[in-house]
Amino acid sequence: MNVNRVKQILSSSADIEVKYNDSSVWIDQLNEDGKTATVHLRGPLEERTIVDIESLEEE
């Protein structure tokens, strides 16, 4: 995924499914470096992880 698409998803009110390593995640924020994002798994666990945005896939 590219930085512009991450920004579009973050500003959208739609529920857009994003996967990281075959797991469905929410994007919490685009980090200041413009290359990573903070995400957490959909569901009860809200452990946050920083990932490369290139490793995110839109379903």
C-alpha cells in the first residue's frame, strides 16, 4: 500500500478492510516518517504494532 492510500483510508468514514500478514487490522495513524503506520488487530485485543505501510494490503 502507498502513503496516499493510507491517508485516504484514515480520512474515510467507510469500514475499509486492511490486512497485515493475513490478519485484519485497523490503521490507527500514519507515522511521521511516512513509511510506517501504527495498527492494531480487529477484535478485543488492542495491542498496537508499527509496520511498514508497504506490507499492508487492502481487501
